[in-house]
Amino acid sequence: MNGRKTDIEPELELADEDEDQSLPLPELEGTADNSASPGAGRTVIASYLKHAPSSAGVYRMLDAAGDVLYVGKAKSIKKRLASYVRPTGHDTRIARMIAATASLEFVSTRTETEALLLEANLIKRLRPRFNVLMRDDKSFPYIVITRDHPAPQILKHRGARTHVGDYYGPFASVWAVNRTITALQRAFLIRSCSDAVFESRTRPCLLHQIKRCSGPCTGEISPEDYAELVREAREFLSGKSSAVKGMLAAEMEKSSNALDFERAAIYRDRLAALSAIQSQQGVNLRGVEDADVFAIHHAGGYNCVQVFFFRTGQNWGNRAYFPKADRGVAPDEVLNSFIAQFYDDKPVPRTILVSEELSERELLAKALSTKSGYNVEIQKPKRGEKRDVMDHALANAREALARKLAETSSQQILLKSLAETFQLPAMPRRIEVYDNSHIQGSNAVGGMIVAGPEGFVKNQYRKFNIRSEDLTPGDDYGMMREVLERRFKRLLNEHPRNGGSNNALAESLAAGSSAVPRSEDSPWPDLVMIDGGQGQLAAARETLAALGVTDVPLVAIAKGLDRDAGREMFFIPGREPFRLPPRDPLLYFVERLRDEAHRFAIGSHRARRKRDIREGGLQEIPGIGPTRKRALLHHFGTLKAIERASLTDLAKVPGINADTARRIYNYFHGRPA
């Protein structure tokens, strides 16, 4: 490798993301890289050209700050770089990228196929601003039937494959997995309880009563008969649904002929459950076992990629993605880059159907075949059933993008109104909202959420475990000081503003500029909102001023009288406190931001509290000693079951009276003892 070495670290997932995704904004004119000279960038590239390898590989273009601008692959790196040195023939995006280039790095590979796989991996890790970026990279959920227990369990799973068993998927969403598991329980009566609960049962649970479990825990079914149910479930999930349904139909008819109508009704209900699974799957591909369908729709400078998953001949759901790409990038190029990144850490099916003719289709298919170890075919369907499925996927992509464009337009209007009301110099592109959560000072956590023109940016959320040991329990001001100090100290170290100046906004306004001098992806907030009143605002101002940060607008939001939503008071330095009119759309927008910060903070607090409970034991609850702990675990089986138990159920445990049950319930639900 030539040039400066850059450490490549995987991004840490610090917050859960929901299925919804936000749209990227188009590239803005007037961003920092526009001030650079195209000629200077070409000179830099030309200086590296003489040392560039002629072999296949990956190159990285970096700006003056060392941030990666672009990751590309080439059959010959030298020839590709030579194309950038030409003074003409570049579109706007490439010209801006060349102008911002200050250095380059190269990695040689043995083949162009290896270069494509490496390129996709680096794009996902480094997220260069001039590449097409896959914005949501959450792992997909699977269904697992375990093999490490005499009575196998069915459960949903996401993440590393830690369970010993058979995995079926991917499914497009947790909702699709839950729906399918519920239907499979009705059809095959397989248990979903944990091994600990299974071992502690003395009588059948509610799932057995409602005919969603055969009750192997208490011997309601023989091990041999239960193993047969599990075998049928595995066959159904493996694509042998017709054979399983045929067998059940034959057994139903046999029982009916023998006048065993009760047993015939059981088979009838199981058949109905299997039919429900397949009817809910909508469009299916006959004759194709495993396939993913990628359909892209481009409108208004944005892209939506709709992905359908077909496994074992069954439709296991779909998901919409909104990749970030410059307006000038063609849909086929967006789709090609998206697919390469999509399969960087996911299993590849044998068939991939696409809505566009990909210029690098053969290379991409070869790379995915190399990665998976079997032949992968990429094709654009022209007619027949596959074309019908593609048309359906395209219709879904059009509808999803239309909804997103409407939401984005509304978001822009609200942000402009926010800028006018709070007297900001420009529409904010990054809003940070802070809140704290604790119970009488214990397990204190600070939360930061991020929002902007794209909606909530959940991969930017951060939580802060309060570390200060000298804080008085419940000192909200002290907690806010610690959170803001840690956040902005790190921001100053990693992203100094204008070469270390933290008064860029003030300097810009003094010079008569109406635009905020920031790049689109700047981690610096344009507005900081704090859940609290005048005291929290004063603590925040003092903390930031001590760090030399005086140009970030601050707003504190105090809850209304009797904590009445809609009567919030707003505190801004240098202005009298004010309220927004009831039913003002901006008020609802701000409330949504505050409520999201509260949700994230309290969720982080509860997760920390539960972890401490697991580590410290139930004895942390007042009135619970070793004897009562054993009684609770013997009755419920697991800590999670105790957490979910109602007051009535807790009071039924031997040795637990009503007062102790209330303390346990309040502890797990974040209420005062």
C-alpha cells in the first residue's frame, strides 16, 4: 500500500434502528470541497500516478483532513487514475471529488473480483461521501429450531449464530418472523419457551391450553410424537410444504373415516394454520427455490431499492432501502453498488433478479459466486412469472419512495419553521436532543438523539453512563454537565472547527454570511435541545463556555403545568421564556423530538438496570433474600419471566406477600419503591 495508512474500524451499533429509514439529502452546492481547485486535485492525482500499480485493486481518495472521499476499484489502478487527470469530461460529482483530493492510497488485489469485494467492504466501513452508501445495514431475523435439547425449541434469532440448530431465513422483519412462528406453533405445536422454563414446569402453560404447544415439558406428548412434529416443521420450512400438507390431509381423512373426529379436527386446524402462512406471503415464485429480487425506482434525485426475499419457494417478506447517492449517479450504478454492499455480510441466494441491466453484472455474479462457494446467477427478467414479481417489486418501490418524499417535504417545512421561531441563522441540518434517566440517582444514564432533514438519524444516537462518583444522587444538573462535557470534548478532539476555531458561526455572521459554514456530514450540531428548564439551560451554557464552544444554539424545553403536553415552556439565552400556540405543528414536532430523547434515555437506563440485576441478583430488591429469590426462580423459571409477571402472579409465589410483590413489580417497571 502506498500513501498514508488509515485504520479501518467497523462501525459500532450503539442504538437500535427500526424498519423505517430516512432519505438522504442531495449533495449541496457550496460545501467545503467546492472551494478547492480542480487543477490542484489533478496535480495531486498525477503525482501519485507514477507510483500507482498497473494491476487490479482498490484506491482511496482522501481530503486534506485525511477523511476518505471515495473508494473505487479498477482492473488497472494506474489507468483509472489517469482518467481523473484529464481536464475535461467529468460530471459535477467527479469534478468536486477530484478538486477535494489531497492524497491517495492503493491496495493491490490478485483479481478484479477480489477488488470488488474489498471495495464493498471498505465502502460500508468508511462511508465515503462520494460513494453510493447503503444506509440501513441491520442484520435480518431468522427462525431457529434448536438441536441441543431432547425437546427442540422454535424461536426467532438475529445476530451471530450462537444456537445449535437449523436456521431458516432471512425474513424481512421481526414482524414477519413473529407472525410465521405463531402460525407454525398452531400447525406443529412446537414449544417456544426457554430451556430453564421448560425444566421448571410442573403443569402445562397457557400456550398448551390455547393449542399452540403440545406440552412436552410435562409429558402431554411422547418424545417420539414430539420428534415427529419437529421433523414436519423442518420439512415445511425447508420447502417441502406440499408434502407436509398432503400428509396432514391424509391423516385427517383417515381419522375421519375411523370416526375419530376429535383427532381429525386437530389435523384440520394444523392444515388451516399452514394455509394461513402461505396465504399471508402474497406473491410467490414457483420453480425458484432461493432468490432475492432487487427493484430500484429513481425520482426527484432520490432512489428506493425494494428487496423481496424468496426462500424454499416461499415469500419471506420485503424491505425498502433508500441508499445515499449523488443525483447524477445512474440507477443501474446505484443498484450495482448497493447489491455488492448488501451481500458483504449476508448469505447469497443462487438467483438474484434485478430491475436494471447492470454494467458489471458478470463481474458482480463472479464475485458473489466466489464469496458463497457456489454459482450465483444475476438476471433481469423479461417475461413470465419472474417479470410479474419484478413489476410488483417496482410498484412497491415507487409507493415507498412517494411516501418518503412526502415525509421529507413536511420535515423541511417544519425545520424552516423551527429556524424562524428559535431565530437560527439557517435551517438546522443536525439537531441533538439530550435527556437523563435514573431512579433516585441509581443506574443514571444520559441519552443523545439526533434529527435533521432526514428525520431521526438513529445510528448517531449515543448513551452516556454517568461516571462521576461525587455527584449527589438525583443531581440532574450535574448529570447534564457530565454528558455535555464528554460529548463536546470528544467532538473538539476529533473534529476541530475551522482548524481549531469554535466560533465559526459567529465569525460567519459577522462577515455578513447567511449560511452556516459546515459540510453536509458535519458532526457538529446546529441546535442543541435539552429536556429541562432554566437550571438545565444554565448548566449547559456554563459547560460549553468552559470548553470554548459559544456558537452552538441552545434551547431548553420545560414540561407544562402538571406535566401537561402542549403547554411546554421554551428557554433560550437572551430571550424571555415563551410557549408555542396549542395545536401548532411545530409544537408537535418539538414534542416528538423530546419524547424520542426520553424514550432512548429511559430505554438505556432500563437496560443498564436489568444488567445490574442480573449481575447483582434479585437480592438488590429490598426485602428479597436468598430464600425468596429461590422461590421466585422456582416459580417463574427465569429472571425475564419475573420481570414480565403481574402483581397478582407475583403474590401467588410462596413467601411473597402483597407488599413484597409490589416492591418487585415497581423495581422492574421503574417505579418508586
